[in-house]
Amino acid sequence: MADDPTLQSTGPNPHDSVRVCKAREILNGMSEHRIDPKRIKTTGTEPLARGGQGAIVLGIMIPLEEVATWKPEQLPTTVLEMKLAIKMLEWDREDIEESTKFFKSFVNELRIMATISHPNIIQFIGFVEDMQKGDAWIVLPFELYGNVREFLQLGEWDIPERISLIQGVINGVNYLHTRQPPICHGDLKAPNILVNSLHHAVITDFGSARIKESTDTTEAGSTSELPRDTANPGIAQLWTSPKIEVNSSTLELTLTGPGYSLRWIAPEVLNNGVQDLPSDMWAVGWICWEILTGKIPFEKLNTQGAIIMQVIKGELPAIREEAQLSHILKLCDLMSDCWISRPAERIDSSGFQQKISFIPSTIPSMDISGGTRSRSVLLLRELGTMFALQSNVAVAESHYQSALDVASRTKNHPAKAGTLDRLGLLYHNQSRYQEAEEAFREALDIYSRTGNEPGAATALFGLGKVRGSQSMYQEAEEALRRAHEIYSRIGNSVGAANVLATLGQIYHTQSKNHEAEEALGEAHSIHSHIGNELGVAGALDGLAQIYRAQSKYQAAEKAFSGARDICSRIGNKLGAANALTGLGLIYQEQSKYQVAEETLREAHKAHSSINDSIGEANALWGLGQTYWSQSRNQEAERAFKEAHDIYCRIGDDMGMANVLDGLGKIYSAQSRYEEAEKTLMEAHEIHSRIDNEIGAANALDGLGKTYIALSRYQEAEKTLREASAIYSRIGNDMGTGNALGGLGSLYQAQSRDQETENALKEARNAYSRIDHHLGIGNVLYSLAVLYIGQRKSEDALTSLCDALASFTLADLGHSRAKTLLIIAQLYQAKGNSLEAEDALTQALAIWISTSNDEGQANASTVLAGVFLSQSRHDKATEALIQAEAAAARMGDEPRRAELLDRLGGVYLKQAKYPESEESYRLAKATFSSIGDERGQALELRRLAKLFRRQGRHQEAEEHFAQARDVSVGVADHDGEAEALDGLMVACHDQAKLAEMGKHCTDAREMYTRMGKPMSKICVKFWQLLQELSQPAV
């Protein structure tokens, strides 16, 4: 070894020869991998490939004992046994410095390859090394299919097969990145991904790889320092970034430095960074692009400068618009995560591996039948799943049926059962419950005969979902618990989490919200831990439904939004549309009608775009609820009927019955009680026929409230008690509370106060058991109304304060404000003006924030009364102006006229006569515009009194006269009598005694006809007339 050029001095750096010696020590320690070059026999003169570092030739390796007797003519037969790819490296042997650098790089590659072993990493067979002769070979298996780009050109591969290749790549990358210490490959690209005989992707070419070790744990001269030599600039260049240089004459950018593959290089490496694990992940994103599209990175760019500029500026492909990628948005999302510009925020290999494991995949199949490639059962099944996740039901079902045909024809029973499971789930999602149950039962039978426990758990899970959807809760729970027990025993986390999520939904349907939240929370935790985004979205949707039922709208909105974001990102259109429907319903329940309507319309459009009929109907049902809540009964009826038609067409009995419940409410609200009764009875019949007890109870509850409106109290009580009994039996506290609340309304209508109080308190207890704050608040509000009627103001105030707390917990602004309004009125009645003002100010703030004009008008009107009681006329004026403006925005002209009348009175008290006159005249004009002649007469009398106060007696007389004429025209005797009283005063003020006497006589006759005593004014002037008629003494 004394003449080994790698051991000669390379310059003044004292560490250089030391490190070369260390490299030689490492190589000597790898003797078990050293191969005698005489054993290597190449099979041809032309290399398989040639690159900047050398060539790859095809060859074989013969046993050492056969070397002496080997004859070249043996090669053709031996080559059939084992082919090798021999990487013969080249370097400038005359350049001592170059030889030293090459030798250390060569040893680094050998050292790394000798320590790694993984199905998705190329196998290291050995090496040949003789630096003096110029031999530096790495011996690897020959992979017939070549690199992944060449493999993909062999045929038309379906997306699940391409996904399988990507999964192989990331499995290999994750193996390297999670080793201790981790290994950075440094040159990941499609040409360095081979496909082996099993059609698995394997990573090769570790010439740029390095072991990532923390600098504070290495000692000078240690072997681990070898690939990270930063003391010698020549060696450091091997591990630092390339340099971007500008050609001063052409202004073109070029790359100098290490032999990195520019098209796959990460931006931080171009910006003087170091190749690191995140840089590998940037390249993984491009490998996904290459495998799925067949295109190289920046395919249309031919110069280094153009590529560098696009990488630095982050101008990457619009992956979601690429035709090949539009089917798998979840992978698009992962590719985007690989291409995040900041390395620290880029997805790591473990996260990528977790998430891609949930994308449908199957190993590429080379089966040829009749000259064409035939699709395997597994490929057809995964294609079906891919299209099912995109909500393309027809194509998914077609692939599943094809898979069943192939499995049946080839008697592949396990594959047939697995396909039946997928088909059953597809049928279930379409509400084709009978077909779904048949598929799951057939699958379960196959699994049971073959002793396949995981398969049996999957089929039981499917059966549990079907039975739950049919309200067969006991049978559903039994099947699901059996499935969960199997999944837990065999350690299938995904299966266990899916079962928990479904159990949670079934518990929720039965109002077992505590158990539901616990099950769904655990499911969410498992799915999050294993990176199953679809499972996370499903659990979030289930949790949102629970929060909605408990009126926890903020939490519900957050969960629905999270589910929608995930589903949109991974391309699950059905999940995204369902989450939109859920969002629309919670907005409706919070009285956010405009945003509810917009969201539900968007949901309806989304469901329509994927031909999801049940989703369309559900969105229409939500729109019907939204319209009904705003008393837009005609639109509500139309939406409900459209939904009903869809449910009828697809045979969804439960949907039909739910819509009939909604129609019954509309008819009752419109006093179309006969239609309401008929519709609700039809709904009850359907719910009873399909054994949907909760639906039957809901219909009875609606019927009971209809009978109350008809004053058919006996039938109402019987029906509501029956509904309450069903709710109690199935443990539905929500329904129990609703029915008891209805009974409370019934008893109150009959003045059965004690029974009213008892029923409402029982309803409160039912709602309290499920933390339904909206229900609790409504019952407490009703109790307060009862106490107010009984003049129990303290009890009423206590109930209202408790109701306010419940509405606050439920985040229900409108209900809070409504309660604050009554609290203020109670305080005002007790003379507690400050407390009344505080409550009204809070209510007004809520209604202003929610743009509720009616609420603003109500609160401002009451607030004006509070201010007037304290003689705070300026504040009262402001409040009345605010109330009038709100009434104007609503188009409520009668209320606006009344408010203007009150405003005129407040100005009058402050002697602000011009403002008072303007308000009265506006009130008169408003009454006139709506044809309210009594109101006009009132304002004429107001103006007349105002004029008299100002000494404008003639105008006062004229307006009292006009007021009398208007009152006569509408037979308003009281108004006419008041106008006559005013005329008497006005005439007296002007000493018009004859006219005064006539008006007094007319007034006396009017009071006599009305059977009422004369007013004080009439009595006074009658007496005056009598005195004047007496002769002078």
C-alpha cells in the first residue's frame, strides 16, 4: 500500500493524510464485502448506462473455485442464473487531489450501503477496489425493469399501481431518515428509483448520501467525521451546496459545485444551504410528479438558469389542474407539503408515509391475457375505492362488480369477500340497505368459513353501520362491539377507530351524548395519531353533530369546518358537501339565516355535482327549515316538497317521514290544521312502519302541538304523553324535554298552573341530563312567563337570570337579548332603572351586532321608557330615533308611526315645538300611507294640542275639526268625542261662545249615545254655558 496514490500528501492541510488513512481503515474493515475482480465476468462490451461518474455494465459473479477453470463460452448459460449491475467508477488518476477526494467519497458510499438493508433499498452485494489499477466498482443486483421512468413506459398503469410505487419510495426514504443517525440520500430522482422483479420500487445510487450526525458528538479524526470534512475546503465542497454563478456576457445563470441533479434540487440548497432531510422530501414531491404524470420536473425548460429561477421563485406546477392528478387530491396535498419553501415546515418522511398509506394502491400487475394486460381483482377493487372516495358512485360500482366477476371466475374467495365489503359500504352510503346487508352477510360467511378474523371484523362493522342506519340500535351495537373486540385483539387501530366513530354516531342518535362524545373523541385521537385524514374528518363530523345537538354551536362550527377542510384537501367531495350541510344547519339554529341559506345552497350544489341524491334532499330539508324559521312558508313548503320527491324516488322512508314532519309544522304555522294533522299522521305511520321510534315520537309531538292550536286539549294531552313515553323508553332526553315542554304549553292554555310548572321543571331536568342549554333556557323562559302571570316577579326574575346563563352557554345571542328585554321590563316595574338600563343596553348591543332590526326596535322603545321615567329626555329622544330607524329598515310602517308619535310627545315635554310638530306630521303622513284613519285623527288631535300650547288657536281649531271629520268617517266615537272636547277649548280660547256651545251640545249627545259619562272638559263647559244662560241679576 506504500505506493497507493490516495496515501500521498495532498497539500499543507495536516488533517488530509490522516483522514485518507481513516478512509483506508474503514475500507479494510469491510473485507467481507470485498470481491476478487477475477470473479466478475461482464456480459458485453457496451455499458447499460453511462454517467458523469462512470458506467454501469451487466455481469455475473462466479464462485472463487471456478475462476481457474472458467471459459468464456460458459457465459451465455451462467448469465441466466444471476445478473449483476456493476457500477464502474471513473476519476482522474493523474490528479492526486482529485484521487483523494474521489477515494473518500467512494468509501463513504460503500460504508453507507454496507450498513443498510430494506426491501425498498437496492441490495449491496460487494465492491472491487484497486486504486492503482483504476478499479473502483460497486456490485449490485441487476433489475430487469430498469428505473421507474423506464418501467412506466412498458404499459398503461392505473393510478393505484402508480401509488404503490410511490409508497415503496417513501418506505425506503423513511427507513433512511429514521435511522440513528439518519441518512440523507442527497440525489433522489426517478432515474435513481429502480423497479425490481416483484414490481417494488427500490432506491439506488448513494454517491451523494451522507450520515447526518450532530457536530457536538464527533471528535477530530473520528471515522464518523469522514463524510463531513469541513476543515479541508476541498473535502467540504463535497457536502456543501452548489454555487449559482452569472455569466457576465450572456447574463445566464449556471450551477457549479457538487454533482447535484438540478431539476430535483430544493431551493434552500440553491440558497447556499446544505442537502438535508427536508431537501430529500422536496425531491420526493418531484418523484410523485414523475410517477403519476410521466413528466420530468420543468419539462419545458432547457437551461439551468430558467430552472434555477423557477425554483427560487417557487413557480411550481398547478398540480390540482393536472389531468392525471385530479383523481387523487390527497396526494396533490402531500406533494404540496413536499414543496413548502421553508425546509422546517416541509412534511417529513414519517408523516408522508402515514398519509399515503390510506390512498388506494396495489402492486403493478404484468398479467397478459389475449395480448392485453388484464386487471387483477385487487387493482379493480382499489380503482373502485378510489372512485368511491371521489363520490363517483357509478364508476366505483362498475369496478367493484368487475372485481367480483374476476374473483368468482378464479375462485379467489378472500378477494371476493374483500370486494363484497367495499360494495356493501357503497350501497350503504346510497341508502341501499338491503343490498348492503346482503353483501356484508355474504362476505362474513366467506370470512367465517376461512377463519379470517380481520375480514370478519370488517363485515361485522359493515352490518353494524347498516343496522344503525335502520334504527336497529341494539343489533347495531352488538355487531359493532364484536368488530371492535376483534380489531383490538389483532391490533388493527384503523378498524377499531372506525368502529368507535360509528358507535359514537349510534349513541348520538339515541341522545347518549356522553358516550357518543367519548367514542368519537377516541376515534379522532387514533386517526390523528396514525395520520388517517379521512378518519379524522369522519370523527370531526360526528363530534360536530353532538355539539350541534347540545347547542354548542361554536364547537360544532369548528368541527364541521375542520372536516370540510380535510375532505376538500383530499378530494372527498361527499364528505365536504356533508360538512357544508351541517354548517348550514347550525347557522339556521343560531338564527343566522342569510349565511345558513347561502351555505345550504352551496351544499345542495355540491351534492348535485356528484349526483348524491340523498345529500341533495338533506340540503333541501335544511333550506326548508331555514325558510320556516323566517316564516317564509311558501319557500319552505317548496323546498320540503322537492326533498320529499327525491326521498320518494330513492326509497328513503326516513327522509320522507322527516320532510312530512317539516311540512306539518308549516301547515300548523299557517293555521292549515287539517293538512298539518293529515301530514303528521302520515309521517307517524312511516316512522312506525320502519321501526324508527324517535321519528314516530317526533311526529306525535308535532301532532300534539297542532291539537293545542285547535283547542283539542284531550287529544293533545294523550298524544304528547305518548310521545314522552317513547322518548323516555329509548332514552332520548332531547325528545322527552320537547314533549314535556309541549305539555307545559297545553296546561298553561288551560290555566292549569301547577301542572304547567311541574311539566316545565321535568323538561328542564331532561335537557339538563344532556347539557342541552337551548332547551334549558327555553323552559326557564316559559317558567318566567308563568310566574309573571302569577305576579311572582322574584321567581320570574330568578328563572330569567338562569335562562340567560343557559343561552350564554349555548352562544345564542337572540335568545339572550330576548331574555334581557323581559328582565329589563321587570326591573323597570320595580323601579330599578339602572338595572333595567344595563339589561337593555346589553340586549341592544346583541341585536345591533346581529343586524336584528326588530330586536333593536323593541329594546330601544323600552329603553326610551326607562329614560323618560328618569326625565332623561335627551336620552329618550335618541332611543326613540334609533327605534324608528330600525322600524323603517324593517318596513314596519304602523310601528314607525307609533314611534314618531311618541317622539313628538317627548319633544313636546321639552318645549321643542318645531321638532314636535315635525314628528307629529310625519306620524300623520305614515298613518295616511297605510290607510289608518284612526291614526291620522290621533295625530291631528296631537297637532291641535301643540298649536294651542303655542297660542296658535285658529290652527288648533282647524285641526280638531279635521280630526272630528276623520273620526266620524270611521265611526270612531271616542275619537270624535275627544275632538269635540278640543274644539270646545279652542273656541273658548278665541271667545267663540256660540261655536263652543254647539260643540258642547254635540259632545253631550255623543256621550249619551255611547252610554258613557261626560268628560271633565265637557262637564266644565256645559256648566259654563248654563251660567252664561242665566239672566243677570
